[in-house]
Amino acid sequence: MAIGVFDSGVGGLSIHRALVDRMPQADFIYLGDQKHAPYGERSGEEIVELTRQGCETLFEAGASLVVLACNTASAVALRRLQSSWLAGYRQTAGRAVNVLGIIVPTIEAATGLPWEHEAERRGPKVENVDVLGIFCTTATARSRVYEIEIDKRRQDLAVFSEPCIGLAGMIEAGESEDKLKAVVESRVQALKTRIGRYPDRAILGCTHYEIIGDLFKAALPEGTPLIHQPSSVADALERYVARHPDYQIGTSGLRRFLTTGEPGPQSRIVEAFWGAPVTFEAV
Ligand code: DGL
């Protein structure tokens, strides 16, 4: 058995890297649904169905746990799959399987509070003192998941999601750094205009953006803290696996990279991020 890591494409490699570094002995199977990437401009129904298919492929390949290394799938599909599909699939599979998202650990890192902690609303709403910018896909921004869940926990934190239309697709296509830089700078400026100033902190709320994290750092004022989603997810998964030994995750250090798209080596930006060539096999 293994840990499955799912994304629409190469973005989930940013989460995968942190998980592999944290649990080097565990077996990992990565799946990029590159045939259907990017997800960010798709409808909710499509995202739910594609995510379900991705989970099923990973379970069939031997995963016991699937991490949705994709904010879009976590925001739009996770609850639906947990409530309407997973229990039935478990019965058919006859073994312990589960699907985990990446937004809960990210919100815990952003708020500094455990998920269970919802602030009591007493009296008038406090003034927002800290502004958090979230760079994400259109579907994640439309879900308002970060705004809603953070507001339940920290009323002194104002959240602004900035959809970066087309950016994940450009990263997927291995576009030149100049073109990526221009889009990143325009989204940072758009967010600044909307807030009236730069955010105090930011989250790269699309796993593809972590691959070009340096371009976001350069476009934001120097020293703007970025909440690092991959390490927050690795912390949470490590705790989860320790609490749930019934999910077997293997011990042989297996690494497989699957794609629903064209098999073969990935782009230079992906290689630069990963630190070595990454070759996907056809699923
Ligand atoms: N990497 C994904 C995310 O975190 C999806 C990007 C996309 O396919 O549009 O949102």
C-alpha cells in the first residue's frame, strides 16, 4: 500500500516534495490529471467527477490514502466525495481508504489555531488588523473557502483571494519565465489595488504557484511572509498517519509518477523546482 498524491497536473509535485522529504520510507504514487488540466476554470461538477476518477485510479494502483495536492479539488470536490462516494467505494474495495485535502492544514497554519477552534462571536466584530492575500484559481476563489473558514476562527484577519486566471495552465505548459513573471506581477498589483495596500502575509493557494514561488516573492514587497502550504500539509499528514495505523503506507520508498496525459519528461521549470528530471508514465 502507498500514499497517493493527486493534482490536475504538475502543481501537486510541490506538496509531494514535502511529503517525500518528511516520510522518505513510505511508498508514494503521484497522479497528474494532465489530460484535463487545468481545473481552475472548470465547473464544480466537472472538478468533482475528475477528482473522483483520480482518487479511484490511485486506489486501484495501490494507494490507501489519497492526498488532494490541489486547492481547487480540495475546495470544490473533497466534501462532496466524502459525503456521497467514499463510503460506498470503501465497501466495494473492502479495505481502509481515505481522501485528505490540503486546505485545513493551510488554514491552521494561517490562523495559528487548531481546526476545531472556532472563535466565539461576542459583541461587535473586531477591526481587521492583518491582511492575508491568497493567490489561487478562479474555482478556489469562487468557493470562498479561505474567507469563510478563516473568518470563523480569526476575526482580526481579513482575507482577499486573487484569482490568477490562466497561470496554472501556463506553468503546466512550461511557459517562459518572462511570461510567468508578467502574469504574477499583474496579479500582485491587482490585489494591491483591491486592498489599497500590499497584503501583510500571503498564501500561494494553488499548488502550481509554489513551483514559481520565487516569482511571487520577487513581486511582493521584500520579506512578505508566505505561509508555506507544502510543509503545513506534511506536518498534518505525519500526524494523521501516526494516529491512523490502519492505513498502510508502505516502507520501501517507492516513487511512481503517473499521468492521464502524455507520458515523458516534464518541463524545465518543473525540473528546476524538483532538482532533477521528472518523468511521468501513462496511467
Ligand atoms: N494545482 C491546483 C490547485 O492547487 C489546480 C490548478 C489548476 O488545475 O487550475 O488549485
